[in-house]
Amino acid sequence: MLQNRAGASGLEAVIGQGARRRTHHYISLIRAAVPGTLSAAGLAFAIYCLVMMGAGRGDWHNIVPVAIAMAAVPIVAVSLLIVAERRSHPFTLAVMVTVFATSLIVSLLAATRIPLSYQGIALTMPLTLLGVTIANIAMARSLTRRVGLLEFDGAVAVLDKLKGRVPLVTADTIGPDIRRVLIDPHYHHGPEWGPVLTRLYLRGLDIESWPSYVEGFTGRVDIDSFDLADVSYSPSQILYYRAKRAIDIAGVVVLAVPALLVGGLLWLYIRAIDGGPVLFIQDRRGYGGGTFRLYKFRTMVKNASTASTASNDARILPGCNIVRQLRLDELPQLVNILKGEMSFIGPRPVSVAIAESLEARIAQYPNRSILLPGLTGWAQVSHGYAETEDEEIAKLSYDLFYLKHVSLDLDVIIAVRTIKTLLFRSGAR
């Protein structure tokens, strides 16, 4: 007969008989979020005050409460993210909760009839959003470090793929520092493991198959096991991809004037040092397996061989190394984007000859043509330049990952990493 522990009652008594407490990770999430949150709060306070000073206002009894309220926006937003315990789509969620927190706080301020500067509030938003996004990413990373692989035959090979960053655990040795348990989709799915996984789930642990985790960890898919029938898009992904065309056109319009100025100078420079033609035009594999003419500024001598570009390649025109490193030779592809042949972000188009060769070797290769090719892409920022067909096949695993996970958040990550690549002038040849 079960006996309660002395002094224990209610659920404490149940725990005393062998039940477990569900563990929460709020403290670890708060620790991870503090730097980004407090930085955003401090900057929001300072920006609002500076804007008011610039406007000549001196009513600090009105300015300071509003500045404090703006500093509270990232704190409220991050608090909502902590409670929600949602770490996917860090940028989209950051935008949503930041807009909600701002609307809530501005509504409360309006109810107090304190004079507000909506211009000052708007100017605090970019850094507030950046801080909330950084905090959300930091929380997501803190959770990814709290993972254990449930032992099974073949676990050692999986640990090698994860570069030793995930410990091997048993059902009885999972400590409080573990938040997510990785299982083998074949070995652990059966009558023997069903009750064990149920107990782990009831303890508040997330259960995930190790192939899914490895895919997210590496940012690439296993080409041999990839099946287009397994790809499932959410309504938000479909809506976003429909909106990408409008985003591309808007981006071309915004970049048109600086692109024309820089492109005009490059045109004159190339004509001066090597004559015409200034543009390099090549047929590339495009959307749906079709072909299109891709435009680039010619940065090599006339009639240069088609061999892969090497570091310090002698075929590159004087002064054009920096042009290639900054990707300025790609500016004419804005025309391809405007014509709908390309997008800003997507699988990088390869020449027709390379595409035909790889399509003959790899049955999965044509799948990358399901999406519009891009000026930059996940494979470009993750793998870099490919010199051989084998490296192009390696890049395919990243392109298929993008095909599977296309989203606004992933495109934002690609854009940020592309800008980082340009600033450090890495990867181009």
C-alpha cells in the first residue's frame, strides 16, 4: 500500500511516490536574453530622449516616462517569447511580439494623455527589433546546447556528425541540464520504448529524431534520403514565397540609382582598360529546368578559358579583383531579377553544361530548379565557391535544405551572412 511521506500532501505526496517534477528553463533563457534585451532597452531610452532634445522639447516630466515605456518594449517582448517557448522563426516572432508590445504600451501611454512623439517612438523600433531578435536567437542557442542523444546501436556515428557537441545519455541518466532528447526513428519506435518516451515527454522533455536535428545543426539535407514527397510547407511559407516577387521588384527599385551609378563607372573602366564587350553573358539553368541569359560585368581578359577561377587568377583584369570580391560584377543581374528570371535569394544558377552533367549523375539535382535561382543563396553563404562537380554536389545538399525550409527568417539570415561576406570580401574568386 502506498504511503505518503510525513508532512507531504497533494501533488507533493504524489511526487513522493515516484512522480517527477516537470522542469522549466526560464532562468537559463533569461540569462541568454539579458544582453540583447538590456542593450535594446537602453538604446530605446537614449534614442527617444535624443530625438526630443533635437526637437527642442524640455518637458522632461513627460519625456522620461515615455522613454521608460519605450525601454520596457523589448523587456515585454522578450518576456512573451520566454513564456511562449517558441524558438523557431526568430525574426518573424521578434517582429510580431515587438509590434504587439509596442502597440500595448503606446495604447497605455495614450490613455494617460502624456504627450507622445510618434516619430521618436518609430525611431526606437529598429534597434528594439534588433535587440529582441538577438535575444531570441541567444535563447534558441541556449536550448540547442541542452540536448542529449538517447543511446542505440549506431549512436557513435551520429555523435561524429554532431562533432561531439551532444552527449550520449540513457533513459535513467538524463539530468536537469538536458532539455531535448534525440532518438533514432527506427530503434526507439516500438513497444519497448513507447512507455520510456512517454515518461520523458511527461517530464517536459522535447523528443526529436536525430536526423531532423542533424539537418538543422548542419544546415543541409542528406541527398540520398531526400524525397520531395516528404517536404511539407506551412501556409506562412507559401504566402511568403508568393510575396517574394513583390519584394524582389521593390529591392530592384531601391537599388536602381546606386546600381546605375556604380555600374556606369564600371562600364567606363572596363571599356578604358580592355575595350568591349563589357558584359559577360552566359546561358544558365533557370526555373523549372529552363535556360536564361545571365548578365555580369566582364572582369577577365577577352576570350579567357572557361576553367574554374583560382586565387590570384592571371586572367582577371587589373583592378577587378576588388570588383569580384565585393560582387559588383553581379550588378547586371538586377535586370535578370526585374525580368523574373532570378530572385535576390535562391539556388545559385549554374551553367547549362554543368547542370546537364550533374543532372545525369544525381537524380535529385533537378529539384533545385523548382525555385527561382538567386543572386545569393543558402549554399553560397554556407559552402562558398565550388571549383569541381563534387563540390557542386556538396552545395546541392544546402540548396535542398533551402527548398525544404524556405522562409522569411531563413532569407533574413542569408541576407545578413551575405552582407558579412561582402564586408570581409571572402569567398569570391
